Amino acid sequence: MKSRILKAVIAIVAPLVIEFVVRKISEKLDKKVDGDKQLPASM
């Protein structure tokens, strides 16, 4: 019974965690890209 509840919790939480991690990574990449774009413009 406990393993079924645990699997259900993991099934609900895992996509949220993955989405959170992907969002954080994409934000870091966006910041790097923005920084690269701004450097030539400011020179």
C-alpha cells in the first residue's frame, strides 16, 4: 500500500521537479545569451 502511495507521489512530483530544473537552466542560458548580445552593442 505504501509503495503505491509513494509511486503516486513520485508520478505527481517528478514532472514538476523536471519542469523547475529545465526552467532554471533555460533562464541561465537566456541570461548568458543576453549578456553576449549586449557586449557588442555597448562597445
